[in-house]
Amino acid sequence: MYSSPMKRRCALLAASAATAFVLSVPASADGDRTRGKERAQMCEGCHGIADYRTAYPEVYPVPKIGGQQSAYIVKALRDYKKGTRKHATMQGIAATLSDQDMADLASYYAGDARK
Amino acid sequence: MNTKSTRLRVVREFALAAALCVPLLCSTPALAKDDAGKKKAEQACAGCHGPDGNKPVTPETPRLAGQQYGYLVQALNDYRKGARDDPVMSAMAKPLTEKEVGELAEYFSKQPGLTTKP
């Protein structure tokens, strides 16, 4: 199939790179629950209080996120970071989070380790 | 004397019966409201969010069971007004009336599910 060992090696390399890329995408969504718990201190002020409503910058009923689906939490945080979902406080917080931070937080709130 | 005591007893029994009916009368509209929310939820929401909003069909679909009433109202109204955008949810929320938004939010907020702390 391949005319030279060099071409074969290139094809093999491309295939491994593609496999590694495919595998790395779901792997990046694996969150660390313990790290998430530490990071969650910044969320507790609003999300840790039952039926809390923010008064600033707007009156907004804060959602419960305990037991929420982890992929949904990551999506919400990414949307805030991109600016496609709008809420001043959440956009400000999401802007400081890396993909790993988001995955860790999502894992903590979803309670992934208990499933 | 005898007639008077009979009449008194009848009056007392009527009063008791009427008193017993009060909670029944009060609870009926509330029940009807929950039923409307449940019915609508089964028709419109369960396909993606699962029965009672507790078993979403994709990982990126949120659980709704137990969510704060006010947040659900806000989210649906944001989708209706276009302040929040999602191809599916924007289309689902647009035809809802104010009343239906309230009924759905009431229904989902009363289901056991999400919590404040993980």
C-alpha cells in the first residue's frame, strides 16, 4: 500500500496523532472532584444559599447546581466565557476559569464520584 | 325543647361539614395548577429533560427537578424574549404563555432532584 517505509511511518504518525487527539477531547472533560471542591468556594457565596437572589448587578434568582449534569455545567461556564450566555457576574467568573477548572467544578457539583 | 336541640345538632353538623370542606375547596385550584404543569411538562419537556425533569437524555441537557421556581421562570422568559439563546429551547419557549411558564416552573420546582449543596 505504501511505496516507502518513510511514507508508512508518516501515515502511522498521522494515525497516532489523530487517535491521541480524539482521545484527548473526552479526557479533558474529566474533572477532579477534590480540586473542584476547593475551587467551589467562589461559587458558594451565591449558589450555596437556598433560594438566594442576587441584587447586583440585577435581581436574579440563583439556580441550584447540586446534582446538576456535569456536561451542562461545563457548557454553561463555556457559554459565559464566550459571552454567548449573558450574566455580568457569571461572565466575570467564567473568564477566570480554565477548561480544567470548569471540569473540576462540574465534577464536584454533579457529585460524579458518588455515581 | 327536644326540637330545639335537634335543630342545634343539625346546625352544628352543617357547620362541621362546611368546615371540613374548606381545605378541600382551597386545595382544588392548587391541584389543578400542578396538573396543568405536569401535563404540559410531559408533552413538551420530558422528551429531552426526562420524566419529572430528572433524567435528561443528553449530558448537556440540564436536570430541572427541584430547580428554583424563580430561576425556571427567568430562564424560560429569557428564551422567550431572546435574552438567552438555544436552538431547541428558544423554539420551545416562544409559544408559551406567562401562565404556562408559571405552571411549568411550579411543577418542576416541586419535584425532588437538584440541591443547593452537592
